[in-house]
Amino acid sequence: MYRINRQTYLDFLIRNKDRQIIKVVSGIRRCGKSTLFEIYRDWLLANGIESSQLIFINFEELNFEHLTDYRELYSHLRPLLLPDRMNYIFLDEIQHVEQFERVVDSLFIQKNVDIYITGSNAWFMSGELATLLTGRYVELQMLPLSFAEYSEGMAVQGNRLPRRELFDCYLRDSSFPYALQLTGSEKDILEYLRGIYSSVLLKDVVTRQRIADVMMLEDVIKFVFDNIGSLLSSTKVANTLTSSGRKVDSRTVEKYLQGLMDSLLIYQVKRYDIKGRQYLASLEKYYMADLGMRQLLLSNKRRPDLEHLLENVVYLELLRRGCQIYMGQMPGGEVDFVAQYGASVTYYQAAASVMDERTLERELAPLQKIRDNYPKVLLTLDDIIVNRDYDGIRHVNVLDWLMGSETRYSNFQPAGEW
């Protein structure tokens, strides 16, 4: 089976090898965290590390179920450590271990231990470990395949479609790595996605949030999936569901949305007032970790327009590139994304096509109102009239942009204020 290298993520691990700092890899289930560890272990073996120096435990394997007690885990690991060599410890899906941070902290103080851990939820880094190890860990936030990685995988398997057709498959099928092997069979892809969705829903949301009304949770999920890229609030979701006969209050919806974000199934984008330089408290947008999930749950419903699908892809790509992302609010218009990277900011507008003059004017208008000197980019699927400059606004083909790397990826370093 061909393994996509995920070179950017691999470089992150190589860069931090042997540093006395804990390497944390987070991401939605089945996005490739375990495979990344396999690729990295192969790299270590090819670069002078012996197999006896590697310790790997996946806590979702039944063989290791007894190690989900932190005392048992530590008792298991301690005798395996070689006293005169560096020990590379990989703890996969560590959120299954109660008080795992105590084990990690005890291992961390050993001079000859290099620790790598993964988890499938945002909340596993929001508690004791983050507090206890402030300044002593770096986090890599993994996502399913980018369009560039998806294209590579398809090419290796002999699927050399024209680039635009390939992008349509990327939007329709799934960006989870294993789904590449199922391409061509919509039924198999949907069955695979159903398994991921069920695991995320039951293990990472229902159990964690102690949710009793699973049907209501699924109604909230379907509503959000049906409205990706639209301005939403917990009150708006609650009112809409209530008016359709599914009575729910905004606090319950807010709890469900937080659970979905913690599971890394969806991402929230807050609004930023560009002119007033302040964050806005009400109304957010939501995007999905994988668009195939939408096909799974809403196959008989209307599809969102291509604009919102494109926005979703652009958002995830900016996330991969290490940006903090907001929706820009301007008087009389919106900027799809304000992407902050370190001290730099770039404004992005995404549209399927601006071949129509009125559409071009509409998409350019919010960017033209911004008076600072940060870069402004219009991304479209157009193959012609691109690579133009409209008074400082660059018009770029989005597929060219997705296949490149406009900023270096650096997910572990938070950006500062601008």
C-alpha cells in the first residue's frame, strides 16, 4: 500500500528530534497521525537509530487496553528504557489514558527520552497537560490530505485526471488518506466515512459531553454541514430547528457545537472588524475537516454552492500553512479570510469565477476598501484573466495556489497580534 509522505509534517518531527520538548500531534481520527509515526520511525531506522530504541503503543489496540491506567503504563515503559541511548517513545491516541499527563511528565524529566504523543480531540490538550507543560511541548495540528497531497496520491495510483476534474473529485469524495484507495466506488467511500463519523460522534462527542439526545446532536450537525461558510450563531441554529419542530435551546446548541469543535470535525471562524481593529462577539462561520462527510449526511439535500465549498478548501489550506484565520468585516462587505502569520497579514477573497464583470467588482470591493498595505489576494477557479493585479490585489488561480506553498507551515508557533 502506498503511503503519502506528508513531508511537511515529517519535517516538523525531524526538526524537533532529540530536543527536550514533547512533540504533540493532534488531529481528527484517521487523518494520518499513526501513519506519520510509522513514516518517522522508518526515517529514524534509516538514519542510525536501532529498533531497540523505539517504543510504540497505540491505545486503540486491544493488546494495550491494560495500559490505559497511568500507573500500569509507567510500569510497562520504565524497564524498556535503555540507560545509555536515546529512547524514542510514541504514545498514539493517548487521550484514552486517565491522567496521562503524569506519565508524560515523569518521562519528560529523563535526559534520554524523546516523547511523541497523538490525540484525536482538541480537549486532550486543554487540561492538565497544557497547564503542566507550558513551554515544554510543541503541537502539530494535522489535517486530512491537502489538494496537493491528494493529487500526488491519485497520480501514484494511475488516476491522472485533468486538474479541474481532480479537484471536483477532491470536493465530492473525501480527503482522508485511506479513502484514496476507494476512489471510484462512492458506496465504499461513504461506508468508510460512516465508520469515521460514528467513531467521532460516539467516542469524541457523545461520551465526552455526556449527551443523551443523540438525534438532536445529529440535527445540529446536519444544519451546520448544510450551512458551511454562512454566518451562524447558537441562537440562530436553535431557532431554526425549533421552528421546524425540533425544540432546542441555544445553550444546548452551544454545548453541541463546542463538542464538535473539540472533536476536530468542524472549525469555527470568528469575525474581525478590519477598520475598527477589533474582534466581534456575535455570528461565526463554520467549516468542515472533510467535505466528504457532508455528502455522507446530506446526500439527499441540496448542495451548497461552489463558493462555499471553495471557501472550505481555502480555509483548511490556510490552517495547514500555520495561519490564524478570521473573517474580515468591512462597512458594506466581507473579506472571506484575514490570515495572520507571525506579524504579517494577508487578505483572501475566494470565488468560483469572476468572469462576469459585476461579480469581479463585487469580490474586489471589500478588498479595495482596506487601507493598509498588507497583501490582498483574489482566488478563483478561472483559467484565464488570472495573474492580474487590480491596484495591488493579486488575482490567482486557486488550484495553482493550492499546489504551492505561499507561507511556510509552522503550526506549533502561535501568531502575535497585528
